[in-house]
Amino acid sequence: MEPVDILACMSIPAWPISGPRERELLEEVLGSANWGGYHPMVARFEKEFAAFQHCTYGLSAMNGTVTLEMALEALGIGPGDEVIVPAISFISTATCVSRVGATPVFVDIEEHTFNIDPKCIREAIGPKTRAIIPVHFGGPMADMDAIMQIATEHGIPIVEDAAHAHGSEWNGKRAGSFGVFGSFSFQNGKVMTAGEGGILLSNDEALIDRAREILDIGRRKGEGWFFHYTLGSNYRITALQCAVLIAQLERLPEQNCTRMRNVNFIREELADVNGLHFQQVPAAARVHTNYLLLGWVDGDRSSFHRNLTAAGYPCTPFYPHTLYNNRLYSERHNCRVMPCPNAEERITDAFWIPHRALLGDELETQQLASAIRTAADL
Ligand SMILES: Cc1ncc(COP(=O)(O)O)c(C=O)c1O
């Protein structure tokens, strides 16, 4: 029997979205003699996306997991070093640390923003701390004023995991432009996608060049094809992906505005529902992707989830565990874990609705809001 795509049966906009612009740019690459990472379409996308995020340099790659690994490697982080990460994120935020041989230190999130708590970062810093990786979880940016203050005081580099934050801002300055590196994902479910893909941004030319050497099998800018200077690998993106991503970037600002408008409506519409809470967004982070509509319920999360799904809306009952309780880290011999009561609580009561459900028209958005109301009213 053919597997059933449950999301395709639901009453929400399709994702990913493509149109004539993707096809036009793809044709340009297909008509050339080079579909790989050295086609000018790749450099063009890197320049456009970096500028969009208020950064100088971009280095696109196979995905948003290797971009994180390259960032740490380019910073020279390895065995004996520690890197502070939030207890709530996708696993790549932690595995990048382990993959370079360093130790992830898991710290708590803020109770209502879902983002890493700067106070907990301070408590976790020790003599071995070599980097901090804040994640802009679900779209709203982490408290970059407090985090950059810590970075400056302690001389610790920040690597922003901005996999959810294409166009997100903190007081008007975009994600990825605060840290020494910003890492983005273009995996199929992200707000811009080429099926797979990622990019590393930086304002530091020497750092991005070091990352480029790692990505391009140890080659150096301007040197020959068979000259390799560092132990790198091949993490290059293809020109076909960059063609699609240029078109996706052109569409993103309008989609971000649509999601913002719809989420504002949903939040206002449901403000009176007892026991239903949405992610708190600080004023400085007001402009963001709405990659996830995140919230938590006081009552029975499983019936909330069941009712919303039965009404035709995708809803995920959050991660099944904190990052450190994943099998990979649960024995604690390869990580350090700080107390994380907020993360532990959100595991039990949070949910998310993906961004595609937030791209509907007025009527579809009203229907989504009333389905959430009904699901929460138990
Ligand atoms: C916070 C975060 N970081 C990193 C990644 C990894 O990105 P990719 O799937 O492109 O490897 C993801 C992917 O979901 C993510 O959500």
C-alpha cells in the first residue's frame, strides 16, 4: 500500500511553495556546463542572503548541521573544550559540539520564551568554555543584548543557530549578524528551502575563509584544484539548490509578513482562552519568522493535540525529551548538564504548529483559531 501523506490531506496551505521564478533560475543552471558548487549562482545566493541578514560573508553548504560543525572547527574547538547549548533544540545544536570532540554543556531555557536563559549561561561558564550556541527557537531571537554582554565580558565567541530565523530581528538587527558565525538551515520544513541546504554567515573574512577550506576539501581561495591545505571534507551545496534558494529568498519577506499578521490575529482571538499560552516574544524580537506557533496548555496536552489533529491541523506535542535525555546523552559521560526545570516542564506541556498553517488567508486563519479554541476548551 502507498504510504499516506497525512499533511497533504489536511486543510492548510501546501509546503514547499515554488513558482515560475524557481523554474527560470533552475533553467539558467541546467543550461550551463556546471551544476555544482562553483557555479556563479552559488556566490550570488551567498551574497544576497548574507546582505539580507545584515552580514558581510556567506558560505552555503549541504545542510544546517554541517554549517554548525564547520563553525566550531573553524574556531579551533576540540577535545577538552566545552560549548554551552540550550537544553531545548534540534539535536544538531548539540551534536556539532560532540562531532568536533568537545563537550556540550546543557543549560535551561527561559520559562516563557523557550530561548536560552542568559542567567543560566553565566552559571555554566567555566575555564573550559570556548563558545555559546544560542538558538532562536521557533523564530523569535534569543536575548542578544544579554548574550553579547556575556560574550564581551568573558571573551567567548557566539555561534548563532539561526535555523528557524530567516529574517528574524533583535531591535532591527537580523539573526546571524551578532555572533562570530550565524548558521541557517534550508531543509524541507524551513521557511526557505531547497529540500536540503544550509549557510554559514560571518562578518569576519578570515573565519569564513577557514570554514570554506573545511567545506571545500582543504582547498584555498585562488589556489589550484589539487592543492589541499587543511583536513577538510566536501560539504558544498549545488547550484541547483542555490537557484531555488534565490527565488525562495525573494518570496520570504512577504511570507514573513503574512505569518506575522495571521499569528497576531490568532493570539488576539485566543487571548481569553483559559489554560492556553503562547510563546512570549520580547519587544526587541517582535519581527520574526513564526517558523513555529509555539505554546503550552495547562490541561491535558494529549487531548488538545488529538482534537487539533482530528480537525485537520498539524500539531506536534513538542520534543519527547530534552536534548540531554536523548539516548545519545542520557548516560551523561559525554556532556555536562545544568539544572533545567523550565525545559523539563515544557517537555510535558508544550506544542507547536508549523509555519505552513500560518500562511492561510483570513478565513483559513479564522478557522485555525477556532479549531485551537475548541481543542483547548476541554
Ligand atoms: C535548531 C536547528 N538547528 C540545526 C538544524 C539542522 O539543520 P539541517 O536539517 O539542515 O541539518 C535544525 C533542523 O531542523 C534545527 O531545527
